Amino acid sequence: MRLETERLTLRSWEERDRAPLASILGDPEVRRFYPSALTPEQAGAQLDFAMERQAAVGVHFGAAELRSTGRLVGLIGLAWIPDETRDAIPGRPAVEIGWQFDKSLWGQGLAPEGARAWLEHGFDALGLSEIVAFTFRGNLPSQRVMTKIGMTRDPAGDFEHPRLPPGHPLRPHVLYRISRA
């Protein structure tokens, strides 16, 4: 899998991505809307899972690298939503789009640029009819990206994330949707 935008190469994961991904996902500021920053071992396990999912179903969150330097700067892509999470979301949507980028590149428009490419791929190449995005209700930067890429907030789809325990401050999630034009 490989997509290119003006500034990004969006591709499948490779073994060389382990250390830079661990650095990005180990940053507490990058992970401030997640339960914790990841240890290198946890980031490696996440990378292994992503590689397995890509091989099994064709898509999963993948690597984002700068075209100008080849530097890994984050992850972005489409993923099939696990049943446990789908069951918590009204309407049980099937596919989500998501991203996490190195904080040194925040505010440069890379997340919307990469997300637009993934949306186009999802609708045109994969034939999807709808893609959703969700995040902790306090994650306003990601919600701004969702709006910039044409997604619409669906308050009726807001949910409590089932992978977080009841009462956890990050459990309330908002849902955004976009359908094929």
C-alpha cells in the first residue's frame, strides 16, 4: 500500500519504522488524549498488530513519512473498527480514519493532507460508502482536522469508549462521519 500527497508518502509499515514510531508514541504530549504514552515494547506490539491487520484485511493505520526526507513522522490511515467498539457506537460503523503525528510537525496541515488522501482511497479504490472518525471529546485538535477534511459531527453517535473503564476521564468520545460524495 502506498499513497502520495504533496508532502507525504503514506505506506505500509516496515521494520525500520520501529524506533521512530516508538519515539512518537512514547511522547506524553502526542499521547495526551490516550490513557498513556507507550513504552518501546508497547509501540512495537502496536506496529506488529498493524502489520498483521494490513496483511489480513488490506488496510490498517500505516506509516506517514515526509517525501522530502523519508523521515517517519507519524501514523495515519483507515482501519476496520473492532466489534467491541462498533457495538458501543450507534449505527455500528465499520471503518474509521485516524492519525497521530510527531509534535514537531503539528500545525503544518499534514494530518488533513494525509487524511484527504486516505478518504479518497477509501471511497474510490475500496468502494466504502462511509468513513467515521472518533476521539475523546476534549481532543479539539483532532476534531478540527475532522472538520477540515469535510467530516460532520454526529452527536447522536457519541459514545463511551468500551476499552476504557467506566468513569475514566477519556472515556467520552465524539463521532464524526463522512459519506461518499
